Amino acid sequence: MRAFSLLLCLLLWVSLTSLALAQTARRPAAKPPTNKPAPKPSKSASPRVEVPADDEIPPLDTRFPELFTPESTPTFRKGYSILNLGLGLLSPNNGYDLFGSLKSAPALTLSYDRGVVEGIGPGTIGLGGIIGYKGYRYDFPNTDEKATWTDIVVMGRGTYHYNFTTNPQLDTYGGISLGIRANFYKNDVSPDRDRYNGDGLHLAYGLFAGARYYLTERFGAFGEVGYDMSYLKLGLTYRFQ
């Protein structure tokens, strides 16, 4: 009887041991850690929106491009025509004093410029002309006598347009002028006194540089320095084809 009990206990211990070993074999083995990167999101995922940092400067508007980079101007080309209506300032005083006695209004000028040749250098050659008018009056000191004269110029002009900036609204140019200047002098009190030596027709020439800035596709403002009718001209410009 005692031998039977020992045999039964031995069989029970063997059964329990076998069951424990079977359950341990069924568990998956632990995988060693790896350094593989995390999987990338699928292509169907929505794209990531990048928000600029607060200290980043946004790009400039193309209407305010970088200056001082030479580029052939797009504002004046072959076939373009320009009209300038201007007031001439700082005119010469025909040899009289600068203070008090000399009275004059700003010169009135009308000029025309048309693009005729491209491909000679980086710019465009233009041809045109200018008409100008200016009147003077001089009061002789300590007398009642007055002198008046009229100054009129009719000149042809040649221009070369080359933009020294990348601003598409700016047209910079220089040129020469050649033509006739007419001076008409009159002294109402004593025609023979102080006769103006410049009276009559004379050969006239000039050298100038200028710029136009377009506020719209056709209208803008211009300025010129040099000499034909005056040393400085300011006014309005109109572009057409």
C-alpha cells in the first residue's frame, strides 16, 4: 500500500512538470532591442505644413526690386513713343544781374522721343525733338525803361536709354540736342539803347541726362538736367505706341 502511494505521487509530479514545460515552450521568445528608425508615414498622409519662424524676413515685392544691378530697361523699346510736358527751371539770365530786376516765368517745353534702334549695346536709341518757350523782362535800375525778350528753341534730340536699376517702372537715359535758338529783343522806351547782342537766330546745342518714373502703364513723371532751354526740367510724361 505504501509503495502504491509513492508511485502515484511520482506520476503526479511528472505530469505537472511536463505541463509546465509545455506552457513555457509555447511563449514567444523575447526579441533583442534594435536601433531601426521609426517607420515613415505612408504617401497618402496629408503633407506637413511648414510655418516660417517669427524672425524670418518675407521676400520683397517685385515692385521694389534690388537697385544698382544694370539691366536694359523694359520701359523704352523700339516702337515706343514718349511725350514730355515740362517746366524749365534755373535758366540762364542772358548776361543781366540775378537779383531783383530780372523777371521771368519758368520755361515751357514739349519734347518727343521714339525708340528706333535696339541691339547696339544693352540699351535702345531714340530720336525726337524739343520745342521750348521762355519770356523775360528787365527793369533798368533808376529809370523807367524796360527791356523784354523772347527765347524760343526748336531742336532735334538723340537719346540712349539704359536702365541702371532693375526697377521696371524706371527709364533712365542721356542724350544730345542740336537745332536753332531764336531770341527776339525789344526795348519799348529807347530801341537803340542797350541793344541785345544775342537778338536773332543762332545755332543751339545741348547735352542732358534724365529719368522717367511710370505711375501707370502710360503716365508718369520725368526730370532732366543739362541744358537746351534750361538747366533743370520737371514735368509729366506719356507713353504710347
